[in-house]
Amino acid sequence: MSSGGDGGAKKAEPPGGGGGAGGGVKKVELKPHPAMETLDEVQYCVQSPPPWFESVLLGFQHYLLVLGMTVLIPSIIVPQMGGDNIHKAKVIQTQLFISGLSTLMQTLFGTRLPSVVGGSYAFMIPITSIIQARRYQRIKDPHERFTQTMAGIQGALIVTSAFQMIMGFFGLWRNVARVLSPLSAVPLVTFTGLGLYYLAFPMLAKCIAIGLPELVIMIIISQYLPPYIKSKRPICDRFAVLASVAIVWVFAGILTWSDGPDKKSTDALTGCRTDRAGLVKAAPWFYVPYPFQWGAPTFTTGEAFAMIISSFVASIESTGTYIATARYGSATPVPPSIMSRGIGWLGIGTLLNGFCGSVTGSTASVENAGLLALTRVASRRVAQISAGFMILFSVVGKFGAIFASIPMPIVAALYCILFGYVSSAGLGNLQFCNLNSFRTKLILGLSFSLGFTIPQYFREHQVIHQYGPIHTHAQWFNDMVSVFFGSHVTVAAAVAVFLDQTLPRGSDEQQKDSGLHWWEKFRSYKSDLRSDEFYRLPGNLNKLFPPL
């Protein structure tokens, strides 16, 4: 503590004495790194596309990442519904086709960020409850049980898409986005990546023999080789996903052909081998998904309510992904009206999933946002090319099934890196906050603590007791609570927003602790030319769809 009259604590002098004549030591004034609204090291931002050949290769990398979640969710859900490999292949093709259309709509009319749209894992709990409903379990014929269960899932997705579109297009989500500050966005974006940890190393560990080499080779190619390989254009870090996946995929094929993995081990069969997915043989050569291909949808009120909460959670996760995408695209922070528009178009993607018979709703892909940071290429054109690959290989089923047979531990190794990039985008918002404020420390500490522990408690309770902590006779209500409190990002963001809005700020200077003054000028993109450049709709569409 300083005594009165000294003006405060004295600055520490560097070792070696003062800087006077003959001292020989020059004082160096230490300065913190300046806060940056956009990243300067991004090589291609949203509106600056790379050459076409590079764009195609980068788009194919995004396509490979989308395959991970697209294959994983139907592979878990379809067998429980009574479906066989043919059903699974068609559901995967349908999900991939809709993801391609949704990505095009999002980049053209939604947020207009290079955000790839994929399937959401947040819908797993209500979908599993639909599958386990007694009215479907009583059906003996597997094919009939599959079609009837799919009809119930379709009906719930159609209803929840209406909720998502109303939240987005009527500007209701804009009110949610407006309460965000850089401080409350830290746990939101950070847990958007960290909250999916169970899809990263735990899934990699199902086959260490190929998962760990993929992780090591990916890091070596993208981080250690670039200083030693000199070229006019970056190669190693930009195309590390293609190179590492090709190397380890060949290695996995050699293990499969030589019967390396133990055939009696279930994990080895599903994790290490490249010939056990059954997709290449089951997938048709040409297949175009169409509405109600499995029959007319059925509607149940309780199941729809549970699915609506899942879409709410998926919207929160997508909001965190949009913030990370804008950051790695060197774009300005996403205005609330643009965020709302993006959620509305996600609702249209969920509607198409319901019409065509997929098993999950739409969300902004977290792993693809991480790929923007790895490659430092965030061009909108690259995301649109990846959408073209999704549509192409969903129609030409055999070729698409070949790439979809990449073992999941390889993809999970990529998730370990890419989820980390998204999480670090959230931590980057700390530069706008006052980290010396105890108010800031409480908000960050409590949101991170509860964001980790509450969902983990719900998950462990489910594993031990086969039901969640809330166990009533209304299964749909149980699912609603489990979906909300089982989401790391939802819990962390809810705690941070609540505390940031309710805890007193005190003096005028303390009003800036949350860093909100950095984002004020981006509240409406009309007031900032840079935001207008990134988010304005093409042509005369702004007159038809003015910002909310």
C-alpha cells in the first residue's frame, strides 16, 4: 500500500541500476498488447476469395469436416429406429444434401459469413425419447418401425423450425444478442468449443492406433513444417487437413487389410477399420432426397416442446459460432439484427430436414469455424464451394460414401484442434474487458464453474440412473430440462448474461468493465461502413429484407 502524498506506488526499475549517464542500462517501458477489433493475420477475409484452385481444395476440406457429424448422428440413431444400412446411407445423404442447401442460404441470405451449416448434436435427447416411445417400440417389423419413428421425428422438426424462424425473422433473437457484451461472450464462445469435448479425445480414444497419429501429424504439418518449407503461397498450414487425413486414412486401410485391429473388439470394428460402416455397398449410385420420402409426418405436442428447447440450445451454440467465425474472418462483430437473420435461416434448414426426413436440426458448424483459424482463409466463396461438394456427393451416393467411410477417430483428432481454436476465439474477447475487476472475475469464474459442473452432473445422473435429475411422468418435460441444463454453452452463457446484467457496475469507469463500449458502434450495421460491407445482402434484397 502507498503512503499519503507519494502519488501511489512507484514504478519498478529494471535490474542493473538507473538509466543515467554511465549506467549503461536503458530503461524499457513495457506496454501491453493493444486490443484489436479484427485480426490482421487473416490472409483472406470474408469478401476476398483465394484463387479458384485453392478455393476448391479448401472447400473440399470443409466438406470432409462436415462428414464427421453428418455420419455420426445417423449411425447412432438409425439402427435404434430399426433401420438397416440402406436406410442409414439415405439418411446421411439427405442430411448432407440439406446441409449443402442450408450453407448456401446462410452465406447468401443469412449472416453472409463463411459459416458452414451441419447437423446439431443438441437434438439427440428428444430424438432418442421419440425412438424409445412405446407406440414405436411395439412395432415388430423393423422397416415399419423405422418409417413410423421417422414420421414422428419429422413432425417434431417441422414444428420446432417454425419456432426458430419466428425467433429469427421477427427479430426476437435480436433482443437476445443485444444483451451480449464482450465479457458475457467469453463463456458463450469458449464453451461452444469446449462443450463438445466428448466428441473430441474420448472418441479419438476409441482407436488410439489411428486417432493419435492423426493428431500428431496434423500438428506437425500445420505448425512445425511451415518454417522449413519455403514457398510463394502457404501450403502446410492451409492444406494440413487434406494431407494428414490422407496419410492416416491409408494407414488405417493397411491395418484393415492386414487384419491389424482385433476383429472381436467392437471398438476396433467401429473405430479402426475402414470397411465396417457398410455405407459404400448400401449407398445408391444416384439419389436425390425429396420431401416426405419416408411418408407423411406425425405430430405430438410433448415431443415438439422438447424439440423446441433443442433448437433454442442449437441457436445459442450457433450464436457463439457466428461470433468466432466473424473473428476469424476479420469481420466486425456481428450486429444483433444480422445474428437474428442467421437464426431465421437456420430455421429454414431445420424445416427442410423435417420435410425430407433427416434425424436432426441445423446448426452452424463449430469445427468448420475452427478450420478458418487453422487455414487463415475465411472466404465466403470457399464455404459456398464446400456446399457444392455436399450437394454433389449426396446425389452421387457411391463416391460420397467412400469419403464418409473415414474412421471417426481421424475426424475426432481434427476436432481436438479445431474446437480449441473456437474456444480461444472466446478467450480473445477478454482483451476488451477489465480483468482487474472483481466483478469481472466473479462473472467469469462462476460461469465457467457452473458451465462445467452442472451439465456433467446431469450427464452422470443419466448414466447411473438411466434418467435425469428431473424425473416426472411427463417425459417431454424431463427432456426439456435435460437438454437445457445438459448443454455446457447454454448454462455458461445464461449464468454470464444474468450476472452481467444484474450485478451493479458502480462508477462510470466501471461501466466499461464488460467491454460493451467496444461493441456499441456495431449494434446496427447501417452505422458502420465495415459492417455494411460484410453483412449487406446482394443486389436489391436489402430493400425487400431491410435490417430489423
